[in-house]
Amino acid sequence: MEFELKAVLKCSSSLSGAASPSEITEFVTYCNADLLKRGAPPGCGAEIAGWNVAEDKIELKIVSDRFVRAHDALLRLKKELGKLLGKHRIGIRGVEIEDYKIALDWEAEEGLKIRKLPFVREIKQEEGRLELLLDVDESMLDKRIPDRLIRLLEDKRDAVRWKGKSEHWELLFESEQRQFHFDKDPTEEMLKRGWLQHAAGRGQYVYGPQITKIFRAFEKILLDELCTPLGYKEMIFPKFVAWDVWKKSGHAKGIYPEAYYVCTPKTRDPEYWEDVMDYFKVTNEVPVDMIMGKIENVGGMCYAQCPPFWVFLQGKIMPDEILPIMVFDRSGTSHRYESGGLHGIERLDEFHRVEILWMGTKQQAIEHSKVLQEKYRHIFNDILDIAWREAWVTPWFMAQEGKAGLAEIKEAGTIDYEAVLPYSGKWLEFQNVSVNGDKYPKGFSVKLQSGEDLWSGCSGVGLERWAAVFLAQKGLDAENWPEKFRSVVGELPEVFRFL
């Protein structure tokens, strides 16, 4: 890794007649021998490769390796130079970055192309080498933008490497074979029977009384067999998520292609909106382009259900004796833009989930995950009587954040539950149990009184996914359903008829 930085230090007055050339020369020698080598192995660090004094400016060229990066070297010497010039009643007013190049050893991964990066004017990629020409100022150096760019490149490369690994999926358990009573797509059959209808929005349905009662039966089973016996308490989590929440949860790193965005009016003043209202009254068309200039984005709709919960605990310290804590939320919809991937009720833009969330010490979080796994096995085997399997997977967010090592020894990570769809022969992931480690407590600054790390986990129960799996295997006729499930769901209501 090589850094080459050209910068100009602007002083409050002319240096001629103030600091003598010999003083500057002595300062540069000191920097190259000591100041810019601190913290680096012998023979490493940064160096002032060229300098010039012109009136009220000091021109510098700094080269370095990865141990003392050129931007860190510049900030170091600026502070020390300020002390020297202060003796002559001269201050440093600012720093102008003329040119900043970073070169990295770069073995490109297949499928990874670096075309554009923030704050980078030009990218040159050759065999085994990547060169960045940065477009930054002093404030960006203070914010460590160059370091974050390097980390971004490493994240992009790691993400490609992990997506190419097969080790992220490991079969843990597979149920016995079951008798299937259906070989059709249940969504298509429900549309024919009028159990549901496509809604006006993309990837969205209006659910009729029959499928809604099936959803409520799933919820009842979940509450009776899992939530209530384990001591879960119900909460209501927000379904609008502000950007500050996604920044702390980590979702802001990559949520953008899938988020449903929320915007608010810049003002409620009717006069400000009069042209929009008049346009609609005249054309009977909503002028979307006009609206876009009058709103501002403030966040998005619920994507992953648990992040907004953590605002409830943000910045707080909890006594250890109240652990473990178990809560759940079933208060609303989740939204994801499934570009090109919409299919029936199993892949939607708007869907319904019960979010199960627990927290405790590391040991408590891991042990509770095992208890949940047993509860799910009981529900899937003994009540729903479906053919299913479970697999250990490493969530991408953990691999990208350098936490894959924990997942490999099965401490933090995710178990996915999959079921076969007889009409297609494909396996559908319909449930998960995730131990998230200290990701959320650290992101939201939640601590324990003892100082021990707080860990958490979550498990999203997708009602549409459960229905897609159950109905694909058992069909829509209740006589083919397991007796235990029939006793929960009862008679399906017939409300609407159409001519």
C-alpha cells in the first residue's frame, strides 16, 4: 500500500523574515526522522519527500506506507508546525489538498469491478494493482475518508469471496418424508377461489377471510406453543424507520436497492402545494415529478423488524438480574422491493411477520436459541406435519463485518428452515433463528451493569411463507390438513360471492 499526498498549508501571514529557512529545514528533518515514524516498524512510516515555502504558503509532498498513512502524517505535522510558527505569531489557516494518490496491491476477484467510488476522481486498475486519485479536502481527512475507502474496497472483495463459498450453508437436520396432498401453486389456487386478490401496490395482496383466519391460526400456534410458555412479552415496534436507526443497525451499508422509502412534505402550507393540486384537478393525473421536488426523504418502511426496537434501550444500562429478556412484535407489515423476484405469497414487497427478539449474556443468548429450535421442530413436525429441513448459514452482514469466525464455531449466526414446494420441487426458506452477537447492543450503546457483553437474537415468523409452505404440501381443502392444525383454525368463513 502506497500513499502520495501533495498539500499546501496556508498561513496567516508571510513567512519571509519570520521563520528562517534553517528552522523549516530542521523541522522537516525532525519530522522525517521521528514524528512521521512513530508507531511504525523500523524503516517504515511517512516521509516529507519535497517542500517549498512561498510567501504565506508551505507546499508539501508526503509519501508513506500503510503504517503511518500520508493523511495522518499531514495532520501530525500540521499540529507540530503550528507550535513552531506560533512562536513567530503566525497561524495555519487551512490546508488545501492538491493531489492524493493511493496505490494498493489488488488481486481482483471474479465478478468484482471497481468502476466508481465516493470521493474518488479517477480509478486505474492494472494487473495486481489498483490506484485511486482522491478528491478530498482537509475536513474529509479529519473524518478518515481515505481509511474508509480502503475498508470499503476490502469489504467489496470479501463480499464477493464469501458469496463464492459453499461453506455458508450446512445441513443440520431433515424431517421424515411426508405425504403431499397437492401439486399446484397455492397462490394461483387461492386467486381462483377468491381467498385473496392482487392489491393496487406492487407485490401486495388483499387477504380474504379464509387465508386471514389461517394466518391467525399460525399466530395462535406460535403464541401457545412458543411465546407464552417461554415468557415472551408483546411490544409494538415502529414500522417507519429513520435513517439514524439503520445507521446504527448496519443496514445503511447496503439497504438501498431494496428499501421502500418514506418522504415528508417540506411544508404543510397549502399555497406551496397549490400547483400540484391544480394539476391533478385539471388532468386527473398525479404529477409525481412535481411532487418529488417538494418532499424530503426521512427514512424507510420496516425492512428488518427488530432494528427500531433498539431505540427503546438506546444509551441505557440494565441490571444483569433482569436477563434474559424476551419480547415479540406482530403489529404491522414489512416492506422490501423484490426486484424481479416476485412470486405468489412467498415473495412479496409487503408481508406480515411476527418478530421474536431475545437478549441476555452470551451464554443465555446461545442457549435460548437452542430452546427456540426445539419449539420450532415441535410445531413443524407435530402440528403442521410438513416436510422441512434446517441449515446453518453465515449471514452476509457477519461475513462482511469480519465476524465469520464466530459463525464458523456456531456461536453467532443463523439457522434457516426450508421446506419443499411439491409443485416446483424447490426448497423455500420460510423461517430462521439468528444469534446476532453484540451487533445491536453495541450499535445502540446498550450495556449491562456488570460490564459483560450483551448479546441478542431474533427470529422472524413470516405468515405468508408459513402459508405458502403449508398449503403447497397440504392443499386448500381442510380435510387434508393435520387434525391438530384443523382444531386451531376451525371452520373457514365464506363471506363473499361474486357473479
